[in-house]
Amino acid sequence: MKAVIQKGWRPFLVIILLFIIWETITRIFEVSEWLLPAPSKIFHEAIIGWPEYSHHVLSTIKLAIIGCVIGCSIGILIAVSLHLIPFVREAFYPLLIISQNIPVIVLAPLLVIWFGFGILPKIIVITLVCFFPIAVAALDGFRQTSTELKHYLHMAGASKSQIFWKLEWPHALPAVFSGLKISATYSVMGAVISEWLGAKKGIGVYMTLASSSFRTDRVFVAIFLIILLALIFFAFIVFIEKRVIRWQSKEEGLKDE
């Protein structure tokens, strides 16, 4: 923990230096605000414009949470099914990989045609973005379970379900949470993409309106909001992970000391 605190200031220092360089360049070369606004202008717009885009932020958060929960749940169910049923894994795992080679932005218009402009196509987009990282991470966690411990439980007379719940699932939890971190951050991006399908509110809508009116400062505000939400979602998963996998947290604490 001490090592994390000691190293935590370094990324913030780099970010501050980048903002200083950015601010300096825009002032020295007198860059037009519609082309590249200075960070001070962006932060000013973020503060005074909060009443205008607050409802967009809340809409995106709601959409991202719903889609992330559904996508992660489906991803875990798929991973468990593929792990416990070998012939299903052999048949569907290649299809799982192929599904990620289709750009979501290409599927978006088709989803609108099939399901309309409601919330359903948006949830489907976020689900498609979120389910794959958690499914693959969980499968890897299951496969990396100690073979010696499996043999020991078999010799002790444990059933297949007991081996899964007592050994394989706890052993896979670190990998599962790694997938959850990726899916949680992707859910914000998926929500913004889904809002381009014709939503009435959301950060994606706010960004589109700002771009069409050449309000580049608002576009950057939207970008920073997306980054901030992704970091918050990531931090929340880390918070849950430290309380669910207590044995791992204790080992990390000993290493830091």
C-alpha cells in the first residue's frame, strides 16, 4: 500500500505537465479556440456548463451501468458454460472470437433497423462490448486452476460441482475481476457509441451537438467526462475486488511492506 501511495503522484505530475505544455502552446501560437482550445478554456466550460450537460452525464451513467451488468452477467454465464461442458466449448469458442472481429459501430445501424430507436439496441451494443473481456478472462482463470489440487479433491470424493465452487471458481476470481475492470471501462465507451444511434440525451448526444456547432471546448469536456467515468467505474471494481478477494489483498500488503 505504501508503494502505491508513493508512486501515485507520478501519473498526476505527468498529466499536469502535459496540461501546462498544452496551455503554453495554445497561448504562444495563438491557436484558435475552435481548432484547439486551451485547457483553461475547457475547464471553464466544464464548470459553467454543468447545468447544460449534467442530465447527459446521468443518462450515460445509467445506460453504462445497466449494459455493464447485463454484459458481465452474460459473459460469466458463457465462461462457466464453456468451461463445464467441453463439447460446447469446442463448438462455440471460435464463434466467440469471431464475434469480436465485427466492429460494433457497423452493427449499430442494423440494431436500429431491427429493434428501433429505444433503449434495447443501446443495451445490446454495450453488452456486445462488455461480455467478451469477462468471458475470456474467466475461462483463462478456470484453466489455470492447480491440477494437483483437482486430483486431490477427486481422490477425496468431491463431485464436479464441489470442485467448481470450492476450487475453480475461487481460483478464477482474480482473473474474473481483471475482466470486470476491462468491461467496466468499456461500458462507458459502449454507452457513448450507443447514444449515437439516435438517443435524446447522453454524453454521446452532447458530443455530437458540440461537434456540429464547432464547440471544440465542449467536445473536449465530453472526452474528459468519458475518461473520468471510466476511471470511476474502474476504481469501483478495484474497491469491490479488495473486499471479495481478501487473501490476495493480504498478500499484496505483505509484499508492499
